[in-house]
Amino acid sequence: MKRRHKKRMDKKTLLHNILITSLILGFTTAGSFAFFKFAGNSGNIPTFYILAVVFIARFTTGYVPGIVASFLSVICVNFIFTYPYFALSFSVSGYPITFIAMMIIASLTSMTTTHLKEKSRILNEQEKLLMEAEKEKMRANLLRAISHDLRTPLTGIIGASSTYLENGAFLSEADRQRLVQTIYDDSNWLLHMVENLLTVTRIRQTDAHVAKSLEPLEEVVSEAVSRFKKRLPDACVSVSIPADFIMVPMDATLIEQVIINLLENGVYHSGSTKPLELTVSTEDQQAVFRVRDHGHGIREDLLPHIFDGYADTPTSSGDSRKGMGIGLSICKTIIMAHDGSIWAENLPDGAMFTFTLPLGDEPYES
């Protein structure tokens, strides 16, 4: 089956090469003949054929079409545009050297063009392989982060519910309330993780691109903070946005999720109870979002890979039940799909996460 398929592909390629070579040489000959009749000068016609050989080498497969086209071009110039016309003659003084030189130039041009095209094809294939390897690496990291971030809440739910079922009659009302609260908190966390996973699926199903529309910056930030406060009512956030009315091309729901993920990351992993700072500004035709905490910062060995889906350890987290890996990996996926950039850095008294979104070519009102 494979051999038959390969033969069909070879025949198809051969027919393609013949068709392209015939069409280009045919158009070149017709154009050259018209030029010769109009100008009465055949001095530039070899250049037309050399250019035709370049195009044939570019749009065909292999070295043979270009070499054959070089030979046919020499024959055409000699037969049609060299005196005596419509007769092959290499006996005229000086012409043999001219024809040999044209054959060499055309052949070298063909081989060089074909070689460059083949080299470009190989580089493209290598780039695709590297991209696939990177995707596979990110997929493995994401799965590792998922296993870390989902296992611990599930364990907490099972443990709390088992304790409640087995010893509920012997527990005080406060203890029962605490167990139910644990189940509720971990269930909400699992729901948030599912939302993140659905986001990744949604983006990858659209070939890593999102449908963007102009959204009011102030409304997007306000909605994100409102949703964040519903999840964590006791968290404090200081928000600073430009006074101008700014429209940013984005998927509002996804960008809100990025802001929420970064704010929750600051609450769970900063190790500080000081208010978080969410600052938005416009710089160099970009909307710049910064989320800062005043905690212990990010481990230096974790910082370069923090968006790759690596799960942190309990010693690097303010809350060992909830890893930052999957949430930050989702943030990177969303921002990259918006043609933006995202990074993290340590400050003297905490850490800051920054992401940018292009404002696009559309002007915004102020």
C-alpha cells in the first residue's frame, strides 16, 4: 500500500514538474518573441530565459527540471533568436562560447535556487520538529501540574468527607462546620481548575488563536476583580488603571481569567497578608498589566520555568495544597494566543507578574 502511494506521488510530482516547466518556458518564449519583434534586439533575451530557469527551479521539485530547462533555453535562443533564424547553428563565430556560457550560468542558477529551496524546506521541517518537541514538553509539564494541583484537593475532600461520615456523631458543631468548609473550598478550587483546562482546550481547538474584539479596559479589570472577590472575599486588592477610556482587542473572558489566576496566585503563594497591587498602563502601543505582592518572592531556580507548568513544592508555596503550575501555564497559553507576552520577576519585597496585550492599529478614545 505504501509503495503504491509513493509511486502515485512520484508520478504526480513528475507531471507537476513537466507542466510548470512547459508553462514557464512557453510564456518566456512568447514574451521574448514579442519583445524581439518589437525591439528588433535579441541581446536581452538570454536574460529572460535565465530568469525563467530561476522560476522553474523555484516552483518544481528536484534538480532535473532546472537543468533540463537550462538546456532547452539554450536551444530556444539558438533556434529562434539567433541568425539564421529557426535553424540550429553553432558555427557562427563567437556563438559557441556564448551558448556554453549561457548553459553554465543557467545551470548554476538552477542548482543554486534549488539548493536554497531545499535548505529552506529542511529548516522549516526542523523548526516544525522543534515546535512539536516544545509542545510535547509543555504538554508533559501541564499533565504533571494537573496531577499535582488536582490530587491534593481531591485528597482533602475524601479525607474530610470520610471523617464526617465516620465520626460525625462524635464531632462538635464547629468541627463539622470546619470539615464542610474544607470540602466546599476544595470543590471550588477543583471547579476553577476545570475552567482552566477547558480554556486550554478551547484555545488549542482554534489552532492557538482567539477571536478578539475591542473591549473597554476598565470594564474587563472591574469584572475580573469582582469575580476574584467572590472567590476570595477576604483578599485585598489595590487597583490602578488609566483615567483615559481605552479599548483593547482581546477575548475579555480569557483575559479576566488571567487576571484572576495571577491575583489568586499572589494570595496563595506570596506568604503575605498585605494588599495585592493590580496596575494597568499603556506603553508603546501595548496595554501593560502588573500584579504585585509583598511576600517572600519566587524561588530563583523556579523563576525561569514558572510558566511552563512546573508544580512548586510545599516549601515554595504559602499554601501547599494549591500548586501554581497549572494556573500560570494557562496564563501563558492565553497571553501567547493574544500575541502578547508575560513574565515574572522578584522585587526587594515580593514578586511581580507582568503581561502585555497589543493595542492594535485601531485608535482609542481618551
